[in-house]
Amino acid sequence: MRLEVTANTCIGISGTIRQAMQQIGPTQLGVVFIVDRERKLLGTATDGDIRRALLKGADLDSSIDRAMNQSPIVAPDTLSEPALATLMRANSIRQLPLVDVAGRVVAIEYLDATP
């Protein structure tokens, strides 16, 4: 299942862990995308990433870069759904950011039908 990425699912690198949590909750996607001004993907942060950062001493007002995955697995937005599913299963991931040719995050693919 593919969902379009909106401003509600992205924060800038200057954002905080608190802001990331506030955006993860209402979207129910389980992930927030950290992007630059051109919406190029810099990293991702999931509930689990945030929990691990908090356990390591970060607090809610810490920069999101303390919790983000700086090397997420991504795929081009032109890849077919079967190829995306294969990639996700091979890497044991349930959500996959899709980027355009400029590296901007445009969508998220879910392995299951419900995010």
C-alpha cells in the first residue's frame, strides 16, 4: 500500500524529538521523515528510534538528529509494487520511503495493507 508523503509526515533537521513524536502520533504511520528545505530525505525516525534515543539520555527537546536513522533504506518512486515488496521482505522492513530522482521523499510504501 502506497501513501503520499505530506508536510504532516516531515520535519526539518532543526526539529526536536518532541516535534517528531507529535507528528508520528496523529498520522499513525509510525515514522517521520527528516528533510532539508528542498524536501530531500536526510533520515527517518520511528517510535523505536525515539525510544532508543531517550534510553541513551536524549530528552524530548533534543534535536531529532539524536534519534534519526541517517541511512534508511529507500527506493525510487518508479519501482513496481512487486519489486518494492521483494526489497522490503529481503530487508525485513514494513515501511519504505520512496524518493524521486532528486532525492525528495514523495511517498511511503507499506508491506501490509494498513499502516
